[in-house]
Amino acid sequence: MSTSKLGKSKGGRVAALLAGGISGMLLQGSPWVAAQPAFQTVPLPRLPVGVDQAVFGRPVARFNPTPPVEVVVRNRTGLPLEYGFTDPRQGISELQPGETLRLSNLTLPNCLAINTPMLGPVGYQVSVDPANVITVEVRLVNDVSGDHCLDLQETGAIFVN
């Protein structure tokens, strides 16, 4: 039987499948591993006890998106903080421990990232007063993930990511 006919015959297909299976088994002990399925469906984790499953994903606070809007950041971490916006401003600035920062003339929507340079986990406590001032107290937390971004929406919703 010629090579071209072997590839098209039933026996040729079986031989090709066996060869592929054997080569896959041989590769298991090497840095080259046989292909794995691309996707695997896994269940989403449940939120920690005490977190209301129904309100997860709701804003932490609301503000009036009509200017003027002011954001006050208080550094309560004992460490320097780095902060920056996701709008066209490219700079990253620093806020020393115990200092308070006032920001105004914000474009919406916008995200204010606030972190420690050493990436110590921080938590944001957010409040909004009647004068439309959003106050963020930044503290160290005992949580691996921590908070990373104050997400200010054009609808007036504030999310913490």
C-alpha cells in the first residue's frame, strides 16, 4: 500500500491516532506537554460570611455629578501613598502619611487609583457630605486584595474596586 493511500485508509487514521496518543504520553515527562482544554467552567466563589449577597456590586456612596465635585483624600496608613487618575492626566503623585489632599475640576467618569508604593493592602472609607465633597480615608487593612481604585461614575455612583 502506498503512503498516500495509508493516510486515507481506516487503518491509517487509527495509526495516526495511536501515534498522537503515544507521543502525548512520551511528552508528559518532558517540558513539552500535550495540549489541554482551553476553557474550564468553574463556579464563582461565594462572598465572605456577613457580606449581603444581594447588595454586592452596588455603589458604596452617591454624589451629585453636577459640578463642582471635590474629592478629599486622607492618608491614615502611616506610609506614603501614590495616587493618579485614569483620565488623560498621566502623572502619579505622592501623598505623605497624615496629609490630606483636595482635588477638584474632575472629569467624569474617572477612576482615582490610590495605593502604597510597596503595594501594602489599603482600604477606602468613603463618605459624601451635603456640599458634594467626597471624602476618602485610606487605611492599611489586613486583607490580601485591598482596595485599588475609587471609581466615580457620571451617574453619581461611587464604586470601590
